[in-house]
Amino acid sequence: MTLYDELKKLPPGLPPGNLTGYPGVWDGMVVVHQPRMTIADRAAAYLAASPIHHPLEVVSTADGGRLEGLWVLGNNYRGSGYHGAFPPGFTKRIKALFPDHPKILHLFSGSLPPEPGVVRVDINPELKPDLCLDAHVLSQFRPVLRNVSLIICDPPYSDEDCDRYGVCRVKRNVVIEECRTVLEPGGFLVWLDQVWPMYSKKNWILRGLIGVVRSTNHRARLVTILEKK
Ligand SMILES: C[S@@+](CC[C@H](N)C(=O)[O-])C[C@H]1O[C@@H](n2cnc3c(N)ncnc32)[C@H](O)[C@@H]1O
């Protein structure tokens, strides 16, 4: 049975997901379990994948360290043109940090194109996401979103953004908790935003804070990386 078949069987009462065209990208995908990477390993993997970039700093902490740095990404006029689209090279850098996490859940996926190993989730059916649903109820899909170990979130950052997308304001604390419910222990949440979102230290370990800028006159953003305890 494919993941798509299982989604169709979800009990009544769950929010209607527009599953048309869901490609079942995780079906049959085998993940080879590797020794757990330390934060220093991730910094090294990032540098190996992009040697021309500045290294990320590994800040030592009592619970295993975290990454800190600044990414200056530059402009890209070949982007999707979608309001709030990822800056150029952004996902490449995130993937370089997580080579051991080939299955990715992109929450608030916007204009991202289909990609092997990636499940795109957005509330707007016109964008043809793999799963069309409200991030505030993500955990209701937990029975089928098994073994999620990396979630990348790019929510609307402000009321003005929400107006542009025609959506209600995102409750960051609710969505972060939904992500925690879906993630397996030791899984990562990568959150791109204009704020450093609040999270519970009881549930999460801070693993990274990376500033993201494109060029002058663009807003500055922050990547917060959290590991589920
Ligand atoms: C900043 S954009 C993401 C852009 C994306 N990173 C890209 O590169 O195209 C935010 C997206 O969140 C979606 N969105 C807004 N509220 C949502 C919600 N409650 N649940 C799921 N998606 C939502 C919007 O439709 C929009 O596409």
C-alpha cells in the first residue's frame, strides 16, 4: 500500500486534504541509517559542499553545541518570482547541513517545484503542493507522515505577507508544536522567519542561528534550527 492510499483512508473528521496528484515521493524510499552526525560534523559537511562560503561557527554548549553564522545570498533574478520565495541557494545550503536526512517535509512550500524525496505542504491548492493542508493541523496527518526527521518551514512573516497570500496569521507556537508531534525524536526543525520564534527548552535543543540576507533593501531573516528532544 502506498502512502497515497493510506492518506485516502484517513478517518472522517480530518481536514480535507487536496491529494490530487500526490506523487507518493516517500513510498519505497530506503534511508540508510548512518552514525549520528554531531554539530561539528554538520558544519564540516556544509563547508565540504560549499567550500567558497564562510564556515559556520560551532559554538560549544552543555548539550552538544550549535551553529552560528551569516549567509549573504545575493540576488537571483531567475527565481520563481513568488512573493517570499526562498533566496537563491538557500535550500542547497540547508541540505548541505543535513546530508543524512534525504526525506524532507517542506511546510509552507509556496512555489517550490516537485523534487525527489521532498513532500511539499501548502494551504493554497493553486500551487499544487503534494499535500494541501493547514499547517496548524499537521499532526492530524501523523499516521501517514511517518519517520519525518527534517522539516523546513518558511511561513508568512507578517500581517502584510498574510494579506498577500490571503491567509490568516500563522500561530508560530501552534505550528512548532504540530511539527514536534510529527517529527521523530532527534529530528530537526529548520524555521526561516523575521523573528526568532519562541520554543520550549523542555522539548527542543537549539542547534543553529543563522542570519540570512540577500542584498541591500531586502529584509533580513533568521534561520532557527531546533532538534526535538
Ligand atoms: C513565504 S511563502 C513560502 C515561499 C516558499 N519558500 C518558496 O520558495 O516559494 C509562505 C507560504 O505559506 C503558505 N501558507 C500560509 N498559511 C499557511 C498555513 N496555515 N498552512 C499551510 N501553508 C500556509 C502560503 O500559501 C505561502 O505559499
